[in-house]
Amino acid sequence: MSAPSLRSRLAARGLDGTTLLILPGLIFILALFVYPFAFGVIDSLRPKEGAWYANYAKFFHDPYQYGTIAATLWLALPVTIVNLALAVPIAFRVRLMRRQRLLTTILVLPITLGTVFVADGLLTFLGPRGWFNHALMLLGILHEPLKLTNNYWGVFASLLITGFPFAFLLTLSYVSGIDPAIEQAAATLGAGPRQRFARIFLPLLVPGLAVTFCLSFVQAYAVFPSAVLLGAPAGPTRVISIAAYQAAFEQYDHSMGSAIALIMGGVELVVVVLVLAGRSLFYRGPAGGTKG
């Protein structure tokens, strides 16, 4: 009996023509993620002066630097929570509408405008002489304009507008994937709207909402243009991305910039792990009740 060919032996180990289809994607990941990440790690461990950990020690010994972590979390976490709180009820309403595509298109339109364009529009709309303040003063509600730009609230509004479409689309996909027959069965057995949401929809939605929260949080945590254009980049909205930019491009210390960027990624990773670990407290069974 002749020995199996090389092709047959490779196929037995999972190395066949189908497996080779993943090579382009693998090369893409290595080129655009793994290599830059590894380069950044090595670069952060080569400070201008001091031991290999000098950049990290310098960051955590300077309140002006490590305070950016709290400042960024104070923006990203509330914005993400508000976006989810708005996305869930709107997604439940939209899934029952006839012209779902039209309304979805209108709701996700801000995501096509870009962060800088949205920030510029908010400066015109929410500024001291903007339409919002002007209208409130004409109606006699205000006697002097509210300060809604160049502070925390300007950045918050920008992140809310640009982040909501992303959270809404993800939430709508999960809400639409729940089989309506489950809700109808619960209603037949006498469950009210609140009971159906708490006992049926919420447990089935939690895995998807956790992923939506993580992705929306990462998007908000990477805030940069809004914090510069609508916030106070030297004050309360000096987020960690600004600290990384200043270190790398204003102080020309790319090693320190890499270290801050890695710290930024580490904080994001901690929040993501906590959220994904916490979702098991709500639902641990299979999502076999969903469709699609």
C-alpha cells in the first residue's frame, strides 16, 4: 500500500486549500495590528533616560498625567450608558414600524458627518451666540447664555451625537433577532410589558448589550478631536489621548507617547473584561430563543 501524498497528510492536519483562505486576513492582522502593537510595546520600554520602566513611573508619579485616566473615564462611561439607555427603547419602537429603513437612516445619519464636522456644528449651535442660547433668551427662559462649549458638556454632547448611531444599530440588530413568538407566549400567559422586558428581553439582550457597551466605550474613550475643539484641553477635558499626542508630537518623546497609548489600551481592556465578566450575572443559558 502506497504512502499518502503530502497533500493528503497536510489536509489531515487541517492545512488544505480552504485553510489557505485565511492567509490574507492573517497577514492583514499581522501588518496592521500585531506588528504596530509589538513595536509600541518595545518603544515604550526604551525611554530617553532611566530604566526600562521609566516612562510608566513618570506617568503614574505625575498627577497632571495620570489624572487624564479619570477625566477620560468620566466622559466615556456616562456617554456610553446614556447611549445604551436611549438606544434600547428606540430600537424596540423602530423594530415595530413599517418604515424602519427610513427612520434608521435618519437616526444613523450623524455617523456619516465625522467628529470634526459635528464639533463645528455644535460650536455654532451651542455657543454663547448660537441658536440654542439665542432661542432660549428670546423666549425669556434665560437672561444670559449658558456655557455649553469649551467645557465638559460640549464634549459630552459631541460624543453622544456621534456615538448614538453606532450603539443604536448594534442594539437594533439584537432586538430584531429575538423571536416575537416568545413575547407572544409570555403575553398569553398573562405577563405584562414590564415583566416581558425584565424576564424575557433583558436576559436575552444582556450578552449583546454587553458587547455594544464595550464597543461604544472603546469608541468614546478614544475621544480626541471633540476634546480639543469643544472642550478645555488644558483643563477638565484633557483626556489621555491628548496626553499621548503632546508627549509624542509636542515634546518629541515618542517613547513616552507609546507608553501612554499602552496605558490607555490597558484601561480599556480592564473595563471591557469587567463588563464581559459581569454579563454572566444576568444570563448564563443558551440564546436558543432568538432567531437568525
